[in-house]
Amino acid sequence: MKVKTKISLAVAVLVFVGIAILTLIVVLPLQAKVRGDAEKNISDMSERIGRIFSNSFDFPAVFINVNAADIGVLVENGGLRREDFVLHLESLTKNAPFLSGLWFMFEADKFDDNSAAYIGSEYGVVPDARLFQGFIAQEGNGNVTFISLTDEEGIEIYGEDYYTEPLRRGGLVVIPPYRDIIEGVAIDMVTVCAPIITSSGEKIGVIGADINLHLVNELMQNEKIFDTGYMVLKDSEGTIVYSPNTNDWMKNKREVGFDYPSSPTQGIYADVKSVVNNKNSMVFTMPVNFDFNDEVYYLSVVVPFSEINASSNRILLILIIGAVFAATLIPLAIFFLVSHILRPIDRIIEKLTASSKVIHSSVDGFISVSENLANGSAQQAASIEETSASMNETEAMIAQNAENTRVAAQIAVETAQSGEQSVKCISDLM
């Protein structure tokens, strides 16, 4: 690998690592700040919506408390006709558009002692008109309608919680959310009711107001929470008053996955998997307390993390794109710069390389010649050694021949001597 390539790769790695470290330094604190800002915004929004919702209960609560006391005085003073009382309540209802309706129920003979005059009328429950009750419904456009309950059903409702609980407690009661069917239409409501008590402390009946939760739900539907955030409103028992899905209304929070951590004294943040859009989300659940009753509702605001971190994610994306460009362009620039700087050096290296090749070739030739000379010398030495061996062999043969000649000469002398002796012996014989 060439030097300039190595330098370029090293620079690319350094640039990438540097940008990664910069990203951590910038994005992590930024995400923490973004989350902190989002938590504050969600908390402020929850406080505002919670206050609006609590007011929707507090106004009826004050209205009912005040009028329960006034009615107790009116009835105690006597002389009030039933039809005039109904007109009085109709006037009150017209001036209270925050109510869906106003209703009243009196114990037998507690409103007046003139029940016989109302037998068979709309101002007395059958059979003897001793019970007096009715409902004033808002019709819109400032109009109201009096609905009397004079049949046997009018007697049965005296056993319902909205009548028995205020009398038992002796004070204001908020009935948990419920669904009522009126003329075939399902209406989700909350009822606020209070006992009618005379100055002597006698409980003579109950007055109450129905709050149509449709108005609350419209308010919450109109709230925009980031892009796809939403709210969930529950009472202390977990009954869902509002959620994005109308099918969840009046169900328990555990049935539909809205069982978020909560506290009756403070708001709590939690990380959840949204059951509405299946996104990882942050949820803030705060208690909604009321000024004029001891009920506690819980408001949960759910926002996907992708929307909370949208701004920091955009910055992160910019940094990533910048890192890709920087890790590509900077090494390329370094590559060409180093190439320009190293071009003369490359030429020198090329010349040195060529010279090295020539020298290497010469050395190879010298080595070859040397090897050839060495091989010739070795062959000559072998020939000389072989000639020397032959000469030694010849010398040995000559020496052996000389020895053989000497032995033959000695034998010849001895033979001559033997011949002389033989001649002498012969001569002597002769």
C-alpha cells in the first residue's frame, strides 16, 4: 500500500472518530435538554388541561352546594308551590350552560303537605303524589325542558347511589362516570349532587346536576400534543373518561392498557409502549384535584419519543451526513495533496528502484560468473587429483617392477652359482 493511501486512510479514520466524539458531545446533552423541555411543556399542558377539567366539575359543585342551601331555606319557609319551584329551577338551568341538566328529589311530604292537590299531575309521583321529583334538561339555544318522573320508576330511583349517598354523607358527592341511555342514545356522564338540608339540619331531599362528558371530550380532542400525542383521562377507580379511541370510554384502564404509574400527590413520568400507535413513548400522569370535592382524577399525556427527539434527531442526521461527507472528501483531498507533495519523491524512488534493479542484475551476473569459475576450479582440482592418483599408482607399479627385477636377478645369480657348482662337481667326477 502506498504512503499516500495509508495517510488518507489514517486521516479518514481520525475524521470519523473525531466526528463521532463530537456527535456524542453535542447530541447527548442536546437530547437531555430536549427531553427536559418536553417534560416541562407536557407538564404545563397537563396543568392547564387539568385545571380546565377540574373547573368543569368545580362550577357545578359550587352551583349545587349554593342552590341546595337556598332550596333548603325556600322549602323551610313554606308557601312555595311545586310548579313555581319548577319554574325557579328552569331559570337556574338556563343560566348554567355548563350543566346538561338539573334534577331534584324530595322525601315524602317534605316539600309540602299538599300532595293531594297534585295527584295525577306531573308534579307528583304515583300513587299519592307525596314524593316530588323532576329533571330540567338543557335543550340548547337557551331552552330547557321539565321532565317529570311520576310512574313507579320514579319510586325505584330513590334507591340509587346519587340519592342515598348524599343523604348518608351529609355533603356533596361526585358519582363516578357512567353511561346512561336516554331515548336510545348513549351519554357518558358524571353527576354532582348534594343533600337539601334545612336550618334545623333535617335532610329533606337531594339536588343534583348531570355533566355530559361530551363537552370535556371535545375539549381534549381539540388539544394538539406534538404530532400524534394524545391524552387519557381516568377517575380514581380507573374508569376511562376520555381516550383517543371512543370504544375505550367507560372501560377500566386495565382492559385497554392505560394502567400507567400514578400518584395522588404529584405527576409521574414513565417510558411506555403506546397501545394506540405502538411507539416507544413518554407518559406523564398527574392527579387532577378539585377545589370543592375530594375526588381525584388522573390525566395522562402520551408523546412518542420520536417526536420529542425530533429536533435533536435532525441535528444528529446533519452530523451523520457531515461525517459521511467529511470522511469521504477530506481523505480524498489529503490523497491528492499528498500525491502532489510526494510526486518528486516518487520520481526519485522510481530512479532509485531502477538503479537498484541494474545493480541487482550486475550482482546476479557477477554471482553467476563466480559460480562458473568456482565450478571450473573444482573440475580442474578434481582432474589434478585424479592425475596425482594415477602417478602414484604408476610409481607403485614401477617400484614393484624394480623389486621383481631385483628378485629375478638374485635368482639368476643363485642359479648361475648352482650351475658352476654342478660343473665343478661334474669336473671332479670326470
